[in-house]
Amino acid sequence: MDPDTVIFTIEHLIESYKKAKGLGVDFFPKHKKDSFDQLAGTEELREQIENGWSKLQIEASWKKDLIWYKAIRKKYLLYPDFE
């Protein structure tokens, strides 16, 4: 991987939220909540962060949907799966 590549993770998002909250800053201001929710595809991620969920808890909440997605996806693969 290129050393200049920046990887943004859930941990960064959670940490930024906590720092903003500690400073009294609204990390998800009302007029921006819809934008974040739209980018995330649902309000669920924002709500999980606001409710103090950990990275592991958030990732675990995706497990069922990822299993479903991977099963559907297999029908359309042109090459063997990488997993």
C-alpha cells in the first residue's frame, strides 16, 4: 500500500465523535445528520456511534447483512471468490 494512502476507519469516526462531544461540539448537527445518514445508507451507524457502540459492536451488527450479501454476490462473480 502506498505510504501516502490515508485509511479512515470506524475507529477514527468514533474517536472524532468522542473528541467533539468532549469539546461540546455537535458532531452530527441537525442539518448534517441527513447528509451523514444518506452517505452511510441509513441512520443506524450514526445512532450506534451516538449511543456509544464500539467498533466491534458496530461490525457485529453488520454480520447478518454481509452473509446475505455474499451469498447473493456469488451468483454474479466472474472469477473465484477471494475468501
